[in-house]
Amino acid sequence: MAGQSRSSNSLVVPQASAALDQLKYEIAQELGIQIPQDGYYGYMATRDTGAIGGYITRRLVQIAEQQLAGKFH
């Protein structure tokens, strides 16, 4: 698997990367979790990274629901 990135997750819309990063920082701030400046998450508690991921998912679902509701009204 030479040349492959560590993450098996890839964005369908690569331009969404900046928006997702912004969302990650906003949620971490809301939860009072400090994201490492160097981008290395290895020293963070699994509970914290999981909380950030879970809240990102909830927020994305809310956004999608709002957009869908707007299309049908």
C-alpha cells in the first residue's frame, strides 16, 4: 500500500476540507477541548476526539435536515 494516505476516508467534495476543519475547531471550542497546534492527535484522549467526531456528525445531520426541509416548503 505504498503511496496511500493513512486515512481510508476521503472527501467526496475535496473543497469541503476547509469547512470541515472550521467546524472541527468550532465544536472543539464549544466543548472546551484544545486541538493540538501541530495537528498531531496522538496525545489526545480518545474520549475527546470521539466527542468532536460525534458532534461534527450531529451538526452535519442538522445542516442536511435544514436544507432538505427548506426544499420541501
